[in-house]
Amino acid sequence: MTTQAETRPAAATKPVRWAADAVATMREGARLRLDYSEQSLWRVDRMIGSLCREGTPYAAVENTLRGFGAYAGEVIVRQTGAEWWATGGDHWIRTPDGRLWDPIDEARRCFTGDGSLRLLCRDATRP
């Protein structure tokens, strides 16, 4: 019997770990439960917004944003059967319809007030 992790492409290794780290950190530090559902991205967007409003320096939250982006990517992967792709150190997901999405960069845009992981997921999971 193989697990989901054993059958996934190598490009998924880091984002899956970043997402799992974000889930654990939010559960332990912020008492925020993330369950890989599309609805949970509302909470992630709000958390990123609060970091921005508090004036948190980008350098202090860079890894957190990467984890949130990877988490959003995993939500999309699990809902659509998408796959992680990597090149030059960047990670994207490709949905079964061939579209490419960059949830990690979307988390960064969310921090600057120009993005939404919830809306990215909505767009990626709709044909």
C-alpha cells in the first residue's frame, strides 16, 4: 500500500512540508485549526491581513507567508488533483486543465493587500 506522499512528484516535497509546518504552527501558536478546506483559507487571509495591519516587517513573516501559500496550494491540489511543479527554486501548481497557479506568490501579494488565497483557490478549483 502506498501513501499519497509516496506517489506525489518530487516537486511536492518542500511545499507539502511548508504547508504542514504552517498547520502545526497555527494550531500551536495561534490556536487556529487549518484542515485543508477551502473555507479555512478565509482564516488564513484574515491572519495575513492582521500581520500586515500590525506593521509586521516582511522579513519577519517571509517563511510564514511561504507556508501559508504552500497550504493554499495543498488545498487546491487536494480538491482538484493538481500537481506541484518546481523550477529555479520557485514552486507552482498545475491544475488538471493545464493552468499554472502560484499560491506562494499570492500569499506575498496578500500581505501587501493585493491578493487573496481564498479567491485564488476559488478561481483554481472552478473550470
